[in-house]
Amino acid sequence: MLRDDDEGKLDTERIQKAIDSCGAGKAVELSSRLKAEAFLTGPLELREGVTLLIDKGVTLYGSRDPKVYEYPDPNRKPEDPILCGTSRPRPTTFPTFSTNQAARPRGGCRNLITVNAKNAAIMGEGSIDGRGYAKLIGHDYSWWQMARNAQPNDDLYFSTRLIVASNADGFILYKIHLLNSPNFHVSVGRTNGFTAWGVHLVTPVDKKLIGTDNDARNTDGIDPGSSQNITITHSWIDNGDDNVAVKAGVTHMSVIDNHFYTGHGMSIGSETVPGQSFLLVDGLVESNTTSGIRIKSNVKRGGPVHDLVYKNICMKDVQIPIAISPYYTNQTTEPFEDPKYEGDKIPDYKGITLENIYSTTPGDVLIAGLNEDHRTGITLENVFIKGMTADKVHLNYDDITVKGAGANFPLAGTSVKVTTEGKIQPPPADTCSAKFVPMQ
């Protein structure tokens, strides 16, 4: 159990020293054998070939002192404020994005764990708890309250992320429990070969916080970007934003046999420049996500997305089971009509297959291309959403191929073309009900 005075005696230095001296092919173990069930740390960096092993029953907690996360700035003056743990008005508002780096504020927060090395890993059945709920030292709010308070005006806010890996080929997460992240849980960029296997990710752990100003805004689960050869499998994700968000420049990725709970679903985007391709999602079970299968972008941040296969997916209490949208407006769910933004980064969705998709409860379906020059190409094979009515279907500028039992909703809308291949089969039986099990 942590005490208030523990913040003055962080374990950062001794853990980092152990990592630095470990050597490739070895592990630093946070062991339960010494009856040390809690460690408290500021930012850590993994080294090449080194595994951080956290034993079952052991928790590595993140400090609630924003000063320990602040990026060092050689131009900082003693009187300059600490940015980490604060918010300020955004220089430009969505969907306009500044490319003037000089106009961006200096400083911000370092990550709790940074991986900028090859063949590193975080393993074990223990936990990493970012304590997003905890009141920050020097402030009267938590990480989560800061993020929620910044939302109405889309203010910038400076928060730490749990794990960020960059240029980290061969990075592995195995069986680890990731809890209460202040912001994104896992971000992976410019990496060839990342595996998350048996990860248990829960934020907020205390569900009574949902719907309060202390709930967990913008706490994405696992977000790969500008990477290839990605695998997320046998994992359990329950969080406050996208359960998995495939960011720009990702190719050859598999998401296999996972369970998603509270969150925004299995997402691509919102950035799709320079594109995403060759994605397989197979054996996914989603309960209480806002969206199920979600591709989100707009003309300010779009690009080519192609060769995607979603199969054997079960959903329950999902607001929008299918949302393939060029209409993204920075909201939890997409509007069903074009917001008429102006831009030249056009979302273009091709080669999408939905096979054996079953939702046991009704919800909306949005499948849209932007216009006649950028039509969405999709194949529907055995897609069944229980209780569907025509008013829940939103189709625009689509080329739809129907196979097997097709879909149990009308395929009609603005400039929708439908092609049938093979003999139409009866609708599939409900094979999903037994798969909805509690969070592990």
C-alpha cells in the first residue's frame, strides 16, 4: 500500500540502474519473493534485449508528481512553469492542424516507460498502474480530471503515457496487467515486429468513476503506428477510448482471439496518411463498446486503407456495430452525414471483407465512401445484426459485394451498387451468446 510520503523516495533510480546493467537476454525482476508488493517510479527506459519482469502480486506504480515526468529543456528558465500536468488553449482547433513546429509549446510529459531499443520486453502476471485517478502533487486535480476539464474547449493538456515504444523491433508484452493509465496505454511507432500476448488492460479499474469528471478520457488501449508485423492476441481490453487504434502507416497486422469491453472498439484512424493495409481481425468478442468495427478519418487526415479482413466477430450492446466513415469529427462516434470539411487528404477505403459478423443486439451501421471518385469497396458475407431496421442503416457511395447470407439489413443509400456472388444462403445461427464472458 502506497503512502503519501512515498513520493519522496521513488524507486526510479535503482530500477533504472538495474535495467542499464542487466545485459541483453536477461531480465530485471520485480519480485514478490522479497515481500515487496509495490514499487513507485518515475520515467524508466528499457535497453536492448532486456526484459522487465513483474511478478504476480507485484505492482509498479507511476508517480503522481508531474515534475518527475517533465521533459528537460535546455532553454528553460528557473521561472518558467512546468507544463506536465497542466492544460492551455489549443493554438488551432480541430480539424485544422498546425505544421509550424516553432508555434508548438515546449515541454510536456515523458512516458512512464519508454522503449527505444530492439528485442525488449515487459512480461509477468504483475501490474503497471499509472494512477490516472490520483490527485497530482501541486494541483487539485488528477490526470483524468485534467483531461476531462480540457475537453469542452478542446484545450491542449500535457499528460504521461504508460508505455511508448519507438524503433523497438521485436518488442513484446506478455501477460502483463496495465491499469489506470493517465493517457494512452501502449503506443508503438516505427517498429518491425511487435507482439502483445495475454495482456490484461483495465482503465478505470474502479467503474464507479465512469460518468464522473474523474473518468478516463483518451486512454486508448494499444495503438500501433508507422509499423509492420504486429500481433495482438489473447488479450483483454477495457478502457476509456479506442480499445485498439491502428494509426497511420501500419501494414501486416493481426488481431486474433481478443475480448474488448468498455471502449470505442476495434478502430483504424483517425489518421490514415499514408495509409493502413493488410489487417486481419479474427475471433474478436466485443461487449459494451461504442463501436465495433470502426474506420474513421476525414479530408484533413485521410489516405488509402485497403486489404482488411474482419471475421468471426461477436458483439453485444454495441452502439454502432459497423462504422466505416470518412466523416470523423473528433467525437466518440461518427455522424451519419458528411460534415463538409475542406481538405486534400482524402480517405479511400478498398478491399474490405466482413465475414461471419454477428451482433446479438441492434445498432447502427454506417458504410460510406466520400464521393463518386472515392467509393468504399466492401464484401459482406454472413453479417447479421439482430433487430435491425431500415432507419439504422446509413450507406453512401459504396460498391458492395454480397456472399453467403449477405447481410440482414437493406443495402440501399446514395449511389450504392450491389453485386451478388454465388447462391444466397440462409442467415447464420447465433454462435456468439456463450462467448460473452466477464473481464479477466
